[in-house]
Amino acid sequence: MRKPKIYLETTMFNYYFDEDRDAHADTVKLFKEIQSGKYEAYTSIYVTDELLQAEEPKRSNMLALITEYNITVLPASDEADILADIYIDERIISDTHRYDSLHIAVTTTNDLEYIFSLNFKHINKIKTKTMTSLINIREGYKPIVIASPMEAIENEEKQYRR
């Protein structure tokens, strides 16, 4: 069976080390599922640019996750820049949050299936999910799934009843 191709946006690296956040444990579980071979994981030069802005030692720790979990870093591309500009021009994401539009565009232009994000202000929200899918289809791309780690991880501890 083919592994799903996933993109890890910047918040995923932050939450890995932020033990006070509710999603910390589920984020770590997602990284463990990557390590076990469940997913083929990617991030981008845009994420590493953002991680480089963090204070030490968190910066080095977050960057080390890329190597530790064998995450492929995708380069910048004109194709992603153009698609990110369309998201901004269509007012899906503000131009003051260009990296957020670039994360979605890189996921799309590299034919990945999922982007995992805990950025509920600009990326992981209904408007962004709906409108980027419509734009992607209009521009000749496949829609992508924007999700949080809580939606994807295998969680044996929680049993939901009907």
C-alpha cells in the first residue's frame, strides 16, 4: 500500500516541543507515525526559514526533527509562488501571512495529499480549506486536505461510542 504524502507546516514543529499545548501529545504521536513508516513526510524551505527565527535552543531542536524523522525539505519554486499569490489575490490569506499561503501552495504544487497544521487563524479553517480547494481545481491542481494531527493519528486510548 502506498504511503500518504504529507506536508508539515511550521506549527507542527513548534507544538512538538510545547508541552503546555493541548495538541502536543497528538503532534508527537504524528511524528512517531511518520517514523514508523505510515506517512511520507515533507516540509519546505519556507518552514525552515520560519524555524530559523526561533530562539535557541528551540530553533536547533525543531530543525533537528527534520533529520531525526527523515522529512524531505522541498525547495522554493516559481510555481508555488504563483499559486500562493493567487490565494492572496483572492483574499483567502492576507499578504501579511505570505508563508501560510506558500505552505498550502507547496503542498499543492508538489502533489502531496495532506498538510498538517495547527494554525487555526489562517490555514486550518473552513474558509481556507474550501476556497483553496476551489482555486486548486480551477488552476488545474488537485484539492488537498488540510488537517490537524488529532484528525489523523491512531489513538487507541480513546474509544468513541455511538
